[in-house]
Amino acid sequence: MQIHRLCARRVNVAAHDVGSVSVEAAMGMLAICFALLVAAWCAGLLIAQLAVGEAARAGVRVAARGDAAGAVSVEVHRLVPEADVAVTHEGADVRVEVSRVVRPPGMLEHLGDVRLSASSYAADETQS
């Protein structure tokens, strides 16, 4: 009889908390989903930064051969279509700067735009 009363008391105490674990679990799942969304966006930023860096390297190879700035722009836009390109000659070197603006998706928009950029240098082969 003593054990039965103890079980009855536990049931009565928990009876007014029905559903509280469900709400806490739902809030926890929401936080986990938001964290996964941010992590996925950051991984996408990393991949986009790698693409911008590769575009800068490809562009400086074209510029170092002595091709026109238009050819450099075509090569960079082949790898990163929405990139801004700047080609400068500094003495015996060529510098290509590539940048791109990335906008966060969905509910991450309030974080603001992110500007990714990379620059690459090479010796100007036409001056040798």
C-alpha cells in the first residue's frame, strides 16, 4: 500500500506539468535548427571565398601573360560570375583583385551582407 501511495503522488505532481517537456523540446529543436542554418551558411561562405581566391589566381595568370583587362575579366567571371575585378600594374608585377558580395538567406538577412575578396600577384611576363 505504501508504494502505491508514492506512485500516486508522483503522478499528481506531474499532472499539472503536462506538455512542458514538449514545449522545451520544441524550443530546443528550434535553436538547433537555427544553429545548423548558420553553420551551413558559414560553410557556403568558405566555399565562396575559395572560389574568389581561385578566380584571382586565374585572373593574374592571364594578366601576367600580357592579355588585356577584358580577357582577365572574362576568366574571372567564368569562375565567379557576380565578381568585381580590378587589374593593376605595379612596376614589374601585376595585381588582380576580385571581390563579391554575398547576401545571407532567409531569416539571416538581418546579419547584413558579407564582402568576400582576394588578391593575387604575379610577375609581368611581358616586361622580361
